[in-house]
Amino acid sequence: MSAGQVVHDTAAAVRQQGSTRIAWAIMGVGVALQIAYPLTDGVVRSRLTVAIVAVMGTAAVVATAARYGPLRSLVALGATAGLGLAAEVVGTATGYPFGGYEYTGGLGPSMASVPLIVGLAWTMGALPAYAAAARLAAGRSLLSTAVVTALGLAAWDVFLDPQMVADGRWAWDQPHPHLPGVPDVPLTNFAGWLLVAAIVGAAVAALLRTAGPATSPGSAIAPAEAQFLWVYVSSILAHAVFLGLPGSAAWGALAMGVVAVPLALRIARAAR
């Protein structure tokens, strides 16, 4: 290896470590905001909801940039936010693929009746789900990575939709049939999420797939992996204890646990 290559690789490693630290710091702010969420209501909670998505979405993008570079990170941001927002615009206009629903305000500026922050929410879910898939499906096919990404992203919505509906952010025309204990969200929504998550997961996997998990040098866990696990654990706690949503706490624990539990076990083995 030439001296120039050594200098280049060293500089790249320093940039990666710096970006990783920034991602951890941003995620820490997001965690603090999420802890405050159950303690607020009204306009304050509306603004906090937008802030959480903005901060956690940014953390996911920065974490992706640390591993895959800023260009691919920005492309992944555009793909996840663009596909997610497009699906929501079609969904609110036609009722497909999620079922009939509408946003009720409080989430900032909108396009075609869909708050723009919703696009970043898809990014906030998709990039950590991909990070989980990159570890769990390391060395396997692109299809395997895409499938695990889609499962992680779709399962997150088993927490998200009941929470946001209970908070009055959107409402369903016909919330039937539904999961037992989750009366306000129809099964069509979860089916639609799985479909769109499959498309988003395939796009992200095609853009970012590498031979190994998205960890930084000397680290047992990447920021985006930690973000995925934090969403899992904190959502169970919040729904079961603070938000009065035991049904979605149980269903979300089962659905997202399909990816989160193996991820936590894999990380624990790597740390040992």
C-alpha cells in the first residue's frame, strides 16, 4: 500500500469517527425529546413530535453518512423520504394502499394534504431498519437484506400508527377490521405499510448494501442500530406505561421483536 493510500485511508477513518460521534450526539438529543414526549400535551406535544422526527431523522442520515459517505447518505435520504411521501400522497388521495385516512393538522407545512415531515419520518424508520438488516443479513443476498429492512420498517408502524392516531395526528375512515386491542387502526394500514416498506427496503438495500454491518471502527454497535433498538424498547415502555396503549405495546413488541431481538443478541455476541 502506498503512502498516499495510507494517508487517504487514515483521513477517511478520522472523518468516519467524527461523523459517528456527531450521530451519537444528535441521537442523544432525540432520546431526550422522546423521554419528554409523554410529559407534554396540546401544542407543545405537536411541536415536540415534529422536533423528534427532525432530530432522529437527522441522526439516522448522519449515521448513514459516517458508514457509507455523504453522497450515498443523501441519495438514501431522497429515496426513503421521497418514496414514503409519495405513498402517503397517494394514500390520502385514493385510500390505497393503507385504507382511507386523513391528516388532521399540527405537523407543520403540507403538500397535497400530507405534512412534509412525514417524508423524513420514513427515513427515520428506514435507515435504522437497514442498519439492523445489514448486520443480520451480512454475507447474504441483496434480497435477504431488503426483506429484513422491510420487516423492521413495517413493524415499527405497529407502534407508530396507534400512537399518532391516539394523539389526533390522523384518523381512519373505517378502522375495521383491526388487531385485538388496537381499535383505531385497520389491518389494511399494516398491509399497506408492508408493501411500501418492501419497496423502500429494496431501494435502500440496493443503495447501501456492503459486505458487513454498518459499524464504526472499534465499536460493537453503530448509532443507527442503537436507534433501532431504542425505538423498540422505548416504544414498549411508553405505550404500556405512559400512553395507555397496552394493545399496541404488546403487538409492537411481537412484530418489531422479530428483528430487534436477533439484532440485540447478535450485537451482544459481537461485544463479547
